[in-house]
Amino acid sequence: MSNDSRATIPTMDGVVAYPRKNGEPVFDAPWQSRAFGMVVNLHTQGAYPWDEFKQRLIQHVAQGDRAAACAAAPAANPGYYDQWVAAFCDLLIDKHLISPDEMDQRVNDFKTGVRQQVY
Amino acid sequence: MAERPHDHDHDHDDHPWTPPSDIEARVRALESLLVEKGLTTHDAIDTLISAFENDLGPMHGARVVAKAWSDPAYRQRLEADGTNAIAELGYRGLQTEHVKALFNSATDHHMWVCTLCSCYPWTLLGIPPVWFKSAPYRSRVVSHPREVLADFGVTLDPTVKVHVWDTSAEQRYIVIPERPDGTQGFTEEQLAALVTRDSMIGTGFVKRPGATDE
């Protein structure tokens, strides 16, 4: 079941279509692919229906709003995966899967080097 | 994937620490929290990334096929105007402007090739396989289609007519294979999982229902 990942990658169309180059999905940086994988994996584990994430991403693309704990330093031109991360973070907080406080703390730990390893 | 991406977010001790960018810190924070809570794993994320990079494209085409199998009205629209019927599902632009759907049946088998170049419906089928661009495939498929099919392990009854279509910059194709037996009651999602990339080029079969993946 969990190995059959091919069938479980949901589609994204319209304004939130995955970025592609010559038709191939592209990640410009490793963090983008990690963020992609987390969102799809939690969905396939049943944490939320795909549409719920998709609607939230659409809101972010349209308005750029986000919860305080999910607000990255304002990027001049937030890209697709910047919005993806913010939408994901919002969703996790709404679902009480993470708390704003632990998110703030953990981000700070990584920024200051208190924590350096993901695992 | 045997080879692990070297660029995942392990910061090993032998690397000097440099502060991550804001967004990198956020993604690391999220991943570390979710792993700690048992909500995801490094390997699961890796698998999805690799599946996405390799297989998402074909899944678009598979959705078209699954819908044609399960919705007779959609099938009719697809027959009449492939481009518009495919656009209904949100797949447009990116070299799928003119797409003709070729319907396989008990009497007819379709396959397509780009003899001149490597025109390929990226949006529907993702990354073209290496063999699609190879000279042997491009030259032999027109003159000896059955031999080429045999190379792919596809043997057809001699009574089945084989049609070879040549793509161009303006005209792309997608083969709609026959719906396999034993799929009554399948959802479109379940059906789409049976559709392989090669079956939409005409050089392979769909998976059998119940057969385990790989």
C-alpha cells in the first residue's frame, strides 16, 4: 500500500499547478522537494483530504496571508513552494498537529544553530 | 531508488555550520517536528519525491484514460475532440495543444512515434523514455511495428490491425487502451493506477487488476 506511491501523488491544476520545465516537475532547491514530500505523505497517511491543502494553497497564492508562526521573512517574490510551505504550516497548526510555539522555537533553533540536524 | 539524494537536510558534523535561510529553517523545523511526532519519515518523503519526478506526468494521461473508461459521455467527447476533452481535466498548454485520442479495440491496436524528432505530450505523459528518442525505435516502428512490439513483450493476435501514427509539432497522440476485465466497480482513481505510460504510447499493456505493483 504505502509502496504504491505512484498512484497516490495528487494532481494540482490551474493557478496551483506544479511548477514544470519542459513538462518535468522541477525543484529549485532541496527544501522544495522536502516540503513537497511532507505534504503529500501526510495526506496519504490521512491527515487531511487533498482538497483541503489545495484550497489553502489557492488562498495563499491569492492573498499571501498566513498565520504568524508560519510567516517567513517577507520574500520580495514568494515563489510557489514558499507559499506551499506557508499553507502547509497553517494547515498543521489548524489541525493541532503542531503548535505555533513549538514551530517558532524549532525554527529559531535551526536559525541559531542550537539544532543542526533534522533527525 | 538505490541512490540517495546527497542534498537532503542532514547536516553532518564534518560540515561547518552555516545558518540556513529562513525558508530552509522552516522546512527543517517542520520535517523534524513531524518525524518526531511519527507523522512522516525520511524514506517516505524520498519515495514521494522520486515518484513525483518520474511518474506524475504519466498519471495525467492515466486520468484521461480512466475517465474515458468510466464515463461514456466523456469518451464520446474525447473521440470527437481530444484537445478539448483533455483540457476539461485541466491539462492544457505545454505541447498538448492538439491531441488526438486513439482507441484500441479487439480489432485495432494503435501506437505512435515521432520519426523526425521527439515530439511528445509532456503534460500528459511526463518525461519521454529514452527509447522513444532512439533511432532504432523511430525507424523500425513504421516498417516493422509488430517486431518492435515484440521487443516490448507485446504480442498481438495476427488478426489485430496495427496502426502507427507519426507525431509532429502540431499533432500529438494518446492511446486509450482497452479497459481490462475484472474492473467493474473500480473508481477512476483505481482505474488510473492500472494505466502505464507505455500503454498510452501503444508499446505496452495496462496492468491487470489485482496484480501487485512492480
